[in-house]
Amino acid sequence: MASSFSRVLSSKRNIGILSLVGGSVTAGFLLHREHVSAGAAVRRRYPASAEYPDLRKHNNCMASHLTPAIYSKLCDKATPNGYMLDQAIQTGVDNPGHPFIKTVGMVAGDEESYEVFADLLDPVIKERHNGYDPTTMKHPTDLDSSKIQSGHFDERYVLSSRVRTGRSIRGLSLPPACTRAERREVERVVVDALAGLKGDLSGRYYSLTQMTEKEQQQLIDDHFLFDKPVSPLLTCAGMARDWPDARGIWHNNEKTFLIWINEEDHTRVISMERGGNMRRVFERFCRGLKEVERLIQERGWEFMWNERLGYILTCPSNLGTGLRAGVHVKLPLLSKDARFSKILDNLRLQKRGTGGVDTAAVGGVFDISNLDRLGHSEVQLVQTVIDGVNYLIECEKRLERGQDIKVPPPLKQFK
Amino acid sequence: AQGAAMPFGNTHNQLKMKYTPEQEFPDLSKHNNHMAKVLTPELYERLRSKQTPSGFTLDDIIQTGVDNPGHPFVMTVGCVAGDEETYDVFKDLLDPVIQDRHGGYKPTDKHKTDLNADHLKGGDDLDPNYVLSCRVRTGRSIRGFCLPPHCSRGERRAVEKLSTEALASLSGDLKGKYYALKNMTEAEQQQLIDDHFLFDKPVSPLLLASGMARDWPDARGIWHNDNKTFLVWVNEEDHLRVISMQKGGNMKEVFSRFCDGLTKIETLFKERGHVFMWNEHLGYVLTCPSNLGTGLRGGVHVKLPNMSKHAKFEDILKKLKLQKRGTGGVDTAAVGGIFDISNADRLGFSEVELVQMVVDGVKLLIEMEKKLEKGQPIDDLIPAAK
């Protein structure tokens, strides 16, 4: 077995004297404190095989791709900020997953995670994003809302329309890894920029630590308030540390453009309104995003983005566009049809309950949104939702009239 | 000196040093725990560049206290140790926390360890009409290994292996079996639940926020003797939690087995080249500062339906240096007038002294209960403060 000592020295950056205790688990070597110079790190180190997580009962993308060989190669590597593999995979180790739902099982602690841990993240990304290969493909970004065709739904069926994404501030660590000062810096940079929004986008920030009871109630009534995460998928990744420090909600006065600060990502940007005017929702979304980007650039900041992965966010599932465009739509008949799931699948759509992810549909009203995030542009994804939802409404109408419906052919994916 | 990148914490010490102490100092304005009372911005500035030899930092210590502001009526500790050296490197924070938590215990005080059960006077005859069961628990940490908030999977597995090997050598009344959490069968699991032995993955945010539930259930398990009177938890909140228990009122027997078992386990570890974390000042070193010293909680489940309704119940318990809990343990309610009564102290008194307090105190409480049953007053029985 190669000496742990030399392997660590060769692969870590910024190390001082690092005394290692190698050997097998049962040998039990021990260095007494007196023999160690002040400031040097002493750790009972084990070979990668002794540290490799037990993933036999696991069903998530990380577990599917983290072989002992990849673990061994990556376990001593650190990003420039000091983020390491064990931290990135902790959420997937702690949450084995569900036999029917495959979670991602890992997060990024900073932009560089996607490079330093590419040997694991690239296959995870490829599996999660239906064959998108980050080593060979480029992701298209397109926020030109004028390209959208149609996009005003029948409001007897569509109750509301919403588009969300996330944006990360380059140079600052992501929520699983950020320090309190970094998180506060994210808040400062974003709130400062948002104060520059004008017209229908002008609005106000509500810090979670300072909001009054009245403000809190109003935000709850508007369905804007986000809570401290309770899902172990998120808490195990460390993104709820120091709650509610530097967390908050900004929204415009018209309550149609909303930004969450320091929840699962640096920012989540949401455009929404009642009714079926998805076209207008997306127009405001694009305009708002571009304006915020311009405002932070004026102050010397930019969003994390690259050609390979598009917009960089905490969870690999949100790479690319990070975009989920959806509607609340009444489909009581269609939802009972045995072909409903297949239709959604072929249209590249997914259903959720009206409480969002992990909730049940109430009164035949579903949240229908795009499945994909990466490898298709924002315009393409929103168009997919528009075309798809129109098709679903057509099906519902046909079923109302006692007519039969057809399962559409599947939309093209990557080669 | 430059520190190595830290593999096991959720914070990065070198990265933080780019920001000023003011920018990093946690907002503790709504907090009520021992850590928040002690941690000033000046102290934060002094300590934030330090780390223990294994890389545990101030922010790691306090994360649980930052994430859990506490309760206006119950004062939590708000900090944990990641290794033995934490208590030394960060003494400027932990000494005042310890002093506050352990009744004024000073940094210069020495702690007495006494695991000789012969020194306990009486305790073999607590009235079984009132005392349903007796139990004594403590914890032990294996020197040289990081503690649950900080340990790697490899270390935790090594602790499990060492512990199970040592326990496998116990014989006679202490002979038993280990049940690894991740390998147990459904039947074994149900039996352990029925015996009230099985521990679950922690759900308390106090524990979760410190990182001690990582990788659950890897390297966690329960060992118990065939008689089901001696039980060891491996890698829950501490490396080892050691529990002696039985139905009835014979605390002396429970404590004898406790001392005997602990001493034997310690010998078995020594034979394998390992010792427990212990020093003259803090006694046995455990993850939570509240469990330093003896780490001992000796208690009974006792029927006190009349006493518990008496206006002076809390006051009497305080004078006897006892505390009450519900029969589900910490944070549960009493059911049917049955209380869990145990010693309130951990540090600054020996094991024998603490169990003596429980024995003497419970005897007195039962005397009072009997008087109240007959409608007689108990004022002449109420002790002066110890």
C-alpha cells in the first residue's frame, strides 16, 4: 500500500507539517502530544479503503458512481477554499434514498468543486441530466423571451404561472461550505444590487433576522416566506448552519418578482403571477435577471457560469439553466387516466402537488413543470412547458367531451 | 503555522481568516446557552485562528450553540469537543462554560474518581413498592481518537472494532453479544426495542447540528450481556456509553456491576494498548462538557404521586442535588406519577459520592411520600441545602 503520508503531501495544497499515523486499523499507532510541534496537524489517518462509505443500501446518483477507486483518487483533494470530497458526499451517505426516487446525493461547496471532483460529478451529472456529457457538450444559455411562441394559457384550467432559477455569486463559497462572513457578503452584494431595480421591479428586502411579526405573517399569506430547511437532504449538507443569519426575502411591490437569499443557493429568483400568462411571467423573469446581473457587474461581481455546465448552483440537479417553469393546472380527468404519466414523460414534464416538491395534488390541481435543466436553453425549456401544458389542456377538454386522447411521441433528447 | 485542509469539519479555518473577526462573529443576540453567555467578540478574535492537532476549530465547537439558540427556561451547553485536546486548546472558552455548568468548578480544581462500590453505604434495599428500577450510566472515550462530532468513518470504525473486541472478552455475569446497527435482523431489532435497549439515530437538533449523526448507522451498535443487566452503546453521542440496570430497588448491586464492568473493560482496553481519556482536572473526557468528570447519571424510576404534587418538590430535589425527568429520559414527561430521579451533578464529586446522593435522597423522598399518603406533614423532613 502506498504510504498515506506521501499521497497526502503530493495532493493537498497549503499544508504545513502533517504528521500521519498510517498502518492498519488494528495496529493502533499513537503519537503522544509531546512529540508534536504546536500547530502541526496530527490525525490518525486510515487508508481510503477504511474510510470508504458503506453504500450497499443506497440508491442515489452519488452512490451509483462513487467507486472505491474514485474515492481513493479524490479523498485527499481539496478545492482552493479547502472543501473536500467527504463534505460533498455527506448528504448522500446520510440519506440512502428511496427505492423509487433517485436523489443526487451530493452537493458542491464552491465553483471549483465541479472541477476538483469532476471524476465523480461528471458521471453524476450525465446520469441526472439524461445523458448530457459535460466532458464533450456545451450548454446553451438563452434569456431572449421574445422568441417564445404563444404562452397565454386557457385560464379555465391554468390557475397560476411561475418560473424560477438560481444564481450564485462568483468568488464566494456556496451554502454547504460558506462561512458566516461569506454568507453575509452574499446578502450585502445582492441586496445592494436589488435596491437599484426600478419601475415594476422596484421592491424591498425583508431580512429573516429582523422581520417583524406582521411582516412575517404577510409573507406567509403571500406564500413567499421560506422556512429553515427540515429536509435531511439539505440539513446533512450543512446549508442550514447559522440559521437565520444573512437569510432573507426580497420582492417587488407588485409581488410578481421574488428573490430568496441564502437558502439552498446564494439566490433563487422567481417570477410569478396568477392566471395563465406564462409569456409575461417569462418576460419579466428574463428582464429581471438581466437587470440584476447588470447591477452586480457594476459593483465588480458576476454570476458563476461556464460553457460546460451553464449556471453553477449548489445541487448538480440545478445546473445549466437551474430553471423550473411551471403552472398550477386543473386536470381532474386526465390525472385519473392510466396514460397520464406516460404523456408527461414524453412531453418532458413532471408533476408535483401544489405545495411543491414532495407534496400531493389537491382537488385535481397539479403543479406541472419541465423535467430538464441542463443541455437546453431557458427559451427551449419554457417553450416545452408551454407546448406541453397546451397539449394537456387539450387532452382534458377531449376527455370532458368523452373523446379519446393520444399519447404524444417522445420529444427528442441528446444523442 | 499553516494548517492542513480540514477533512471533517463543515467550516474552513483558513478561508475564514480572510475576513475580520467582526464579520465572522455569530449573531447571539437571541441566544440563551452557556456558550453564548461566555463567547464575547474579543474571545472569538483570540481563539478563531487556533485549531486542535486534529484540526477542530472554534466554529466547529460552537456550531450547535449557534444553530440552537436555546430555551428561555432550560440552559443548554451550546458547545462540544471534537477531541481530547479541545478542552485544552480552547480552555479560554470551555473553562468558563464548565464553571457555569458545573456549579462553580474552577480551572484549578481537581476531580476525584472513585469506582470502588464497597464505599457505597447501603443502597441495596430501596423500597420496591416505590422504586421500580435502578440504573447507572456513564460514558468513556478512547484516547487518540477524535470524538463523534469530528471523527472520520475510519476512526469511528476503529473505535467500534476495538470496543467490540474488548467486550467480546468479558465473561461470567458480563458475557454478552454485540449487535451492529447496520447488520441487525428485524427480530433482533424488535427484541432490543422491547428490552428498551435500542437507540435511534439522534433527532435532537442539539446533537445533529454538531455533526455526530454523520454516516448513520455506520459503526454504531449495542452490546449487552446475556442477563440484560449491562449494556454498552457504541458511537452514539460518545465513543462508549456504559449502562448497568435492573428492575427493583437494589442500587448497590447495579452500582457494583457498573464499577466491576467498567474496570474490566478498562483493563481489556489497556491490554490492547489503549486507555480512556482522563485527566486530574476534568476526570473522564466526553463529547459534551455537561458530561465531564464522572459522566455519571445514577437514577431510579420511582412512584411519587403525592410528592410530585407538593409545592416544595422542586426545592427539595434541588437541596438533595437531584433532578427529575419523565420515564422516557431527558425531555419527556412523567407518566402515572412515576419519575426518573437522578443526580444533578457530574463533575467535582466522585462516582461513589454521586450514587450515595441518589440512594440517600431517594430514601428520603420515599419517607416523605409515605407520610403524605397518610396525610401527615413533611416539613420536619425537609433537609437544609447541601
